[in-house]
Amino acid sequence: MILVCEVIAVSSLEYLIEERIVRYKEEYKFEPFLKEVSREMIRKSIEHTLLKPTATVEDIVALCEQAKEYKFCGVCVNPSFAETSLQLLKGSGVKVISVVGFPLGANTQLSKAQEASELIRIGVDEIDMVIHVGMLKSHEWSYVYEDIRGVVEACKGKPVKVIIETCYLTNEEKIAACVISELAGASFVKTSTGFGPAGATVEDVNLMKWSAPKLSVKASGGIRSYNQAIDLIKAGATRIGTSSGTKIISEEV
């Protein structure tokens, strides 16, 4: 299956991207993927996140304790805190997610793959990698594909989420990023690092899900309210990356 995926991607990337863009221009319209969203669905979707450069060990301990208390899907932390998080969450059922090429995505392909390999070695459950935005905007499709594929292979079957950083992209570039991510074997596409000038929108989430229907979508960046989470899940997200997880799930509506 992987070999077939590689042959299709390398030989036909440009054609497949253009075909999806043509369909987008002719067919796409915003339509929610879900009509009803429960509080339990939101709770199970939350990746309780702390990626600030000033995060301390004490902050990570608090993050993990909150994730256990609220039974969130997971925590998302910087690589240097992954091992601590794994120890704190052992046996809890809460996933540990860490980031690769974060936050700019401009690292070399080899360094991204090696970073992912090290995180998988220590036991991380999922990887969120940042796409090379500059190469995507340069239409260097093969480079972007190989960049993602290298991380996917390094993760040995564990889920990879590709952060496409929607705030910097046109709709056509968002579609290209989603198509390439799907062909490269990713499991998710993700809206944002949270370090750009804008975060998740329902419009971007919906377009991403439409563009790569085989992939799941993680909405992240600026998500701070219960109603915002509901709207994003209705639009097509199955994961919510947020540093406001406890506030969101405790919010009275």
C-alpha cells in the first residue's frame, strides 16, 4: 500500500492537486459535517496543549494532571517535555502528542525525520509536524511530499498530523497541502501552530475536510470557548488543540 501511495504521489502530484482545485471551484460549498455535538464529544476531542517557550516543569505537571482529571484525549507538549508527560500519564489512557519542526517548519527533511524517530522511540503516541510553508508556496510539491513522507515513515505507523498553517495560505494552497498530506500517508491535517497571526476558522476546517476526506482534521489556534469548539467540530474537526481545555469543558452554555 505504501509503495502504491509513493508511485501515485511522485508521478501525479501536480495533476491530483489541480484536479482537486478544479473541483473546488466548480463544486465546493460550505456544508457542516455534523448537526449535533455533545459535551462528551468535545471532551474526547481535546488535546490539552502547552507549547509556550516559557513553560516550566511545574506547568507540564499541572497540564497532565488536568488532562487526567478531565479525561481529555491527550496532551500536546514540546519534545523536551514528552518523556516527563509519558511518565505522568502512564496508565491514564491520555495520549501524549509532541511536535516536529515546530513552529516554523523550515527545518531540513532529515532533521524532522530524526526528531520524529526520537519521539517515537521514547513512546510518544502521535506527532504533529509543521509543513514547510515556503516550499508549499513555491509549489515545490515533491519536496513537501518527501518532507511529510519522511516523518510518516519515521513514525512507524503512529499517527502524523500535518500542520499546514492556514493563516499564510490561499485556499488553493490549503487544498494542495491537504492533497499532499493524504498521499504522503498522514492521518490528520491541522490548521495552525498557534504562533501565526491567526488560528482555526470553521471555513478552513470545512475546506480541509472536503479537500482530504480520508484524513481527520485537528483545529488549533485561538480556540477558547465551548461554542467555538462546537462550531469547529460541526465544520469537520475531530480534534481540538487548545490551551483552554479546562475552561472550555467547564463553560456553562
